[in-house]
Amino acid sequence: MNLFSKKKYKNIPIENLVILAQQDKLDAMEELIKRVQNNIYASFYYLSKDCGDVLDLTQEALLKMAKNIKKLKDPTKFKPWLNQITTRLFYDYLRSKERKPQTIPIDKKDDDTKDRFIINDIPCKTCTPEQSSINSELSCFIEKSIQKLPDSFKLAIVLREFQGLSYEEIAEITNTNVGTVKSRIARARNKLQEDLKQYIA
């Protein structure tokens, strides 16, 4: 297929790309990988304390996606399906490090939109060099704060803030209930905000 034909895939909705990829259209699979690889990498980057494993985890997730995409019966469910692949790989990674996600009691409720900690809003394309430097330093600080969170908190906040999943989707992926997910995210946000206050001070 020529370059002109490849370009047409850039404007195709992701559900249609999934269908084409399931039909062994290699250019559709290539475009699908291009669209999701950054999000997968970002998720593992914030989840894993060992940066050396991030690229390997990302490549493994993309490989599993490509190998198993024909098993996805509903293309509209592609995003949660891919997030399940990412989450399972992360849990396998934890087990390989002989670590287990921590659990917490349900003792705090969190509104779906209230006090949302928007990590993705930090980068600014129109910033001056000084502002960009500050933003880069702040992003690094937030990254370190996320890395210090318990694994269960870390996974919940990354799925929520970076993948944009609902509480219900996170609960399904992590095999917990919505109340537990809300509690973990609320505690993670509180911790990040506390750390941020110390940074600003």
C-alpha cells in the first residue's frame, strides 16, 4: 500500500481502525499502535520505579495488543480492553519483583469531578523558556511523588488521570469495587497535593 493510502488511516476513528486491524490490514495496525503507544508508555513510566523496564513493558503491551486484537468482539470497548492488558502486565511486573499491591479500607468518598488533580495540564506549548524549565522541574517532582505512592494508589491515579477512565472502569480492571477505587484516588490526590505544597513553599 502506498504512502497516500497510509495517510487516510490518520483520520479514521479508532473503532474502525480496530476492525481493519482485525482484518489483517497492517497499515491500520501501524496507525493504531502510533495512537496508543504514548499513553501506554506514560502509564508504565509513572507506574514503574525502574525506568529501565518501561520501554520493555510498553513493547510487550503493544505486542499483546497486536496478537490478541482479533479476540476483541466489540471494537467500542478497545480502550478498556487495552487498559486491562496494561494493568495485567503491571501486576505481572510487580509479582516478578516479589511485591504485591497494598489494600486500604473504604473510609472516604470522593466526588467524580471535585478537586481533580489534573496532571496532564502541566505542560504548556506556549511557555517561555523559563516557564518551560519550571514546568519540566514540576513534572519531575510530580513523577517522583507518584512513584512514592503505594502501588494500588499509583495504579488508580494513573488510570484515572492519564488514561481518563471512569471509577467503574478502574474498578473492573483492578477487580475492586467503586468505593475502594474512589478512596485510593482521593488518598493519592491528597498525598500529591501535600507534596506539591511543600514544593511550592
